[in-house]
Amino acid sequence: MEKILVLGAGTGGLVAANLLASHGYKVTLIERSDTHLFQPGMLWIAFQGHSPSRYTRPVKDLVRPGVELVKGSVAGIDLGDRLVYLADGRIFTYTTLIIALGAQLDYEAVPGHRELVERYGDFYSGAQAAARMWSHLRELVRGRLVIAAADPLYKCPPAPHKAAFLAAHTLRRMGRLDSVEVHLALPFLHEYPSEVVARIVAPKLEEAGVNVSTLFTVESIDVDKGRIYSLEGEEIDFSLAAVIPVHRGPSVKVEPGEVLDEDGFVKVDRYKLNVEGYDDAYAIGDASNAPTSKTGVTAHLGAEVVVDRIMGLDSRFNGRTNCPIVANGEASFVISSYDYPPVPVKFSRFKRMLEDLFIASYWSSLKYPERWAPIFRAYFNATDPRVISGGW
Ligand SMILES: Cc1cc2nc3c(=O)[nH]c(=O)nc-3n(C[C@H](O)[C@H](O)[C@H](O)COP(=O)(O)OP(=O)(O)OC[C@H]3O[C@@H](n4cnc5c(N)ncnc54)[C@H](O)[C@@H]3O)c2cc1C
């Protein structure tokens, strides 16, 4: 009898488990937290003062019949013997495994980072930390808000840009943009890793009143002095700062260790998403080393591919991204795939409406992915980078 085990009830794990259940499979889903957080919501909590409750739901409410939800922390995976160990000593066996444990945030990699987050919060480590950032932003009357990153690899590549746009918008509304500078310090050569996207984003940042430093990768932070030092030898003073942490693969012991890359991400076949060397184990979303952006969209699309493959279909993941960049009343998307670098996508109010629709559909699309599949498929086909390679 088939025993499907899904590890992690984040975006990818919930889509995979619920989709399998819709096809009649019995699935066990293991998750350590009682609450699911819509991670992009942290931006709205931190920089627009939204309530955290708007972006969190009990995991049990997101799981449908046919999925057995187990509360527990995964400590180890033995791929050879098909065993999963929990921290409390429970052991699970499986015939098929889906690893959807997300990325781990390393606040120790950069000296001073833990202290910075404890003092000011941020928009990566959770809803409460985001609320802490908002309480400081609300009080910031003059000085400099710095948004920076400790490594070029992090989930949602446009997240710091969105943070800067939202913060600048809020400060403008409060009448403080003249006395508070919003400064975006990025570890890239341009305003975005892709030059095509940078050419579209840079004028919008300027229009919003955001100053930008490029080639600035955070090396250390002196919280008492209010200063950030970069690997490239620069420094910048802040009154308030949020630094995106170094990301690593899940904090779980995996046997054999060779299936993990040097940062702990699970090595997969980029198209089939099976763990390298194993046909009965898959890794989706942020936990995998698939060479595409770490986003909810890629986790969702990867989950669909893995479910198809478990059902015997030869679906392949094409690395499609659809990362929204939300600016003042408008949005653009970073659209790419394994075969196509990002295409030029202009900011527009219509795309902002699309993004708001995607956000509104989030909870339902986790629980009932098959209902949303035709709508999402139509969107992804219409905006395939091959179709809109000249721009959208
Ligand atoms: C500020 C911000 C903005 C973002 N904006 C966007 C956006 O606009 N669009 C977009 O598509 N994506 C966005 N993302 C990225 C997106 O949220 C993630 O890429 C997505 O959630 C990844 O899904 P996942 O299933 O791989 O991992 P996650 O959703 O992180 O889920 C992992 C799950 O595993 C659980 N877990 C971890 N370790 C264990 C363990 N040992 N035992 C048991 N359970 C465990 C966790 O509790 C969690 O529930 C954003 C992220 C951030 C931080």
C-alpha cells in the first residue's frame, strides 16, 4: 500500500498534500508549527502596519480530508531505508517522500545580525518580527532606513525592492520622506540581478525617492553605532535597518549526506524534482537546489509537477518564476524559466490588480489547488516567457 509522506506544511507541502488528497491518495503531512504564515504578508505588516492576523491561518484549517496532519519536528531523513525521524523519537516509513521543509534563515552568519533583529525586527523571520519593525518605522521621524541583504541568494528576489517601495510610500503618506531617507543596499551589480529588470525598476525606485547602493553585501553590523559594513569595503549608517539573512537548506540530518549541496539544499533533478539518485523521494520549493528563484510560485508549480509524476505522468518543471514587484499602486512581475532569462515587464495598474488577486486567492489555492489550476494555467500560458519575450 502506498504511504506518501510530505514534510513541511508551507506553500509547497500544502499544495502537494491537498492535491494528492483530491486524487484519492492517503497522505501524511508533518509540520512543526500550528500556524501557516503567508510570507509576503511580512512586507505589509512591517512597512504598512497591517495586522499579522491577516496573513496567518491555523495549519489544520488548510488541510483537507485525506491528509493526516502530524504535529512534529523532523530531525532526520534516511533515504536508503525510507525512514523519517522526528525530534521526539517517532519514526515514520514511506513509499514516496516529498521534502518541502523550506529554507532555514541563518542569523549567526553575519556578526551583529541576531542583535539587529532582536532590537528592530525584520521582514523575514516571522509575523511578530515584522510587527516589531513596523513599531520602529512608525516612530522614525528623521534619519535613514536601510534595507540590505547578507547574501545574493534569498527567497523572493524582489522582496527588498518591495520593502523599499512600501516603506517610501508609508513615509510619504506620513509626510516624512524629506526627513527619512529610504536606502536600498543590494549585493548586485545593478538594481536587480537581471539587467533587463534593473532597467525597469531603477526609474521607479528613483521616482519613489529610494536611494540605492549596488555591490553592497552585508558583512557585519554594529547595532549600537548604527552602522553596516559590506564585504566590498563600504559602510552605511542607519537609524533603522532590516537585513535579509543568509539562507541555508533545512536543518535536518539527511542520509546519505551527498544529496545535500554545500549550503544544505537538497540536490534534485531540475525537471523531475526527484532527489538526486532516488526515484521515491522529491524535494520542492525553497528546500531544493533547483536553479530557479525561491518563491511560493515555484513551490506551488513544483508541487503540481511532483503530484503528476506520482500519478505516473511525465510532467516536468520548467523553472517558471512570477515574482511580483509592487510599487506605488502598480506592479511588475519577474517572469523567467530555465530556458528564458527575465523578460521586460512594465509596471502597470492592471498588473497590480492581478497581484492583489493572486494574494486574495492564496488560502484557497493552498487548500483546493485543483480548482485554481485552470485559471493559473491560463495565466502562465498567456505569460510564458516565450510568448512575451518582446515584453509585456
Ligand atoms: C518577505 C517575503 C516576500 C515574499 N514574496 C513572495 C511573493 O511575492 N511571491 C512568491 O511567490 N513568493 C514570495 N516569497 C517566497 C515564498 O514565501 C517562499 O518561497 C515559499 O513560502 C516557499 O515555500 P516552501 O513550501 O518551499 O517553504 P515554506 O513555505 O517556508 O514552508 C516550509 C515549512 O516547513 C516547516 N518546517 C521547516 N523545518 C521543519 C522541521 N524540521 N520539521 C517540521 N516542519 C518543518 C516550516 O514550519 C514551514 O511550514 C516571499 C518570501 C518572503 C520572506
